[in-house]
Amino acid sequence: MAITRQVITSLMRDGTDMLGTKSLAVKIADESIVSGSLLTVESNHFCILKSRGAVLNIYETGQYPLTTPDKPLLGSIAQGFFGGSSPWVFEVIYINRSKLLIRSEGVATSEEMAEMAYQVDYYIHVDTKEAALELITHLPFNGHLIDTKEVADYAGPAIEQAINQVVQVTKMEDINEHINEVRELVKTHLSDFLTTYGITLNDLKILIMPKDERMRELISLQAIGVTPLEAVRYYLALRMAEKGLVSAPNAAAGVPFNIGGPATGFYPLGPETGLQGVKTVEKPGEK
């Protein structure tokens, strides 16, 4: 809070914005805010003035002296305790109208009941004064702030429901083929949900992948054209090579490893040899 000589502003003493890039709204309630104080609204903010629960006015960019109108915009002014006056008369609420980035993460299940992790990144903003009023009316304050995490918590079930509509009836290996369908469905559901809170959805990016890391690696190996069995062998060989086991090439080739002498078979030549292809090892005495 930065109140100096009865000037109310969203800027801190060091010039930084108290809303920043993670807060959608901030509420200032202080007994030093009285009628006649000068209210400053920055170019990327809306400001809502309340008194004893009633919305008195909504401001855009500029400087305004605080005055009590004859009729509030929303609600009614009622006398409370404290001998007819409360310890603070005015509430000043700043609304961030800049585009903010929000991330939602969760887990869906494919047709085979395999767990698929999803990550949704989307941009939001509050577009009009009326939307700012909808925001503070329908979304509660977490203390003195409404931050992007709170919006993500509210929007999470809507995103999960939209994703599951497609993912639950799609095989795991075919999900990426339907990613545009999932994206449009999530965008429609999320936009309709956020409109209730006066929030406009700008853009959205979605990523869906197997939750299990081993499954992701196996699918990546199949993507280069190998069969599922070869993918399993190559995955095993990679893990064995990380442990320094000399039998890793045998695992990749699917041939036995003999201690004390070479065995007949084909062995892939790794990049450390500088060669490509396979090496044929014959039994002693064979030509």
C-alpha cells in the first residue's frame, strides 16, 4: 500500500506495481482513505471504490478526488457499529487489466486407463469496467488479493472435464492426433466458464503426454520407426549403458551375452566406435 498525503495509488514507494504479473486484483482498506483523497489509476488498471459494502464508482486511467455519490452503483450503504462509523470508510480495489499467464496441470486417463499428464497455459485479461465489477462480485478475495493461482484453482475442473471428454475415449497412441480437437473443446469450455467472472480468455496452449516417464521414452522410440518389441529392447539397452554394463549392445540386438568368449550373432556398433551398422562375430574355426 502506498498512501502519501492522501494520494492513493497502486505503485509502491520503489515504483513497482503491487499487482505485478501474478495478481488480478488487490484491495486497500485503510482508515486514512477519506473523502477528498486523490485516487490515481494507472493505464493498466481499473479501480473500484466501495464504502461499507456498496460499490460507489468504477474508474479508468486518471486521477480522481474521492467523493460520496448520492446513490451507489451496487448495494446499499448501511450504518454499522462503532457509533455509526467504521474504522475505515472507503475500500479501494485495483483490477489488473494486463494480460496474465496462467498454468493448469492435471491427470486424465486414456481409453486403456493409462494416466496422461496434461499442461494447459493460457492468457487472460479483464476487458471492461463492467467485467471488473463481475470479477469482484463473483470471485472472492484471498485476503487482500485475487491471484492467478486462485483463478487456476477455479478453472481446473472445467479444463479437466473438457480434456477427459476426448482423452477417455481415445487410445493413448492416438491422443496427439486429436490434440486440435482437445484444444478447441478446452478453449470453448474455459472461455464460457471465465466469462462468469468477467475474465476474457485470449489464447491457449495444451500439452498431453504419458504421466509415466518410461512410457514417454518408449513411445518416443516407436516414433523413429521401430517396432514395440525393438523399442523395449533399446530402452533396456539405454538403461544398461547408463549403468556401465558391457552387455547393453546385446540387449539392444536381442542376442545372448557370453562370458569368456564371443558368441555368434549380430551386434550393433555404437557411436563411440566411429562406425555404423552391425558387426558379425563367428565361432572359432568358422569361415
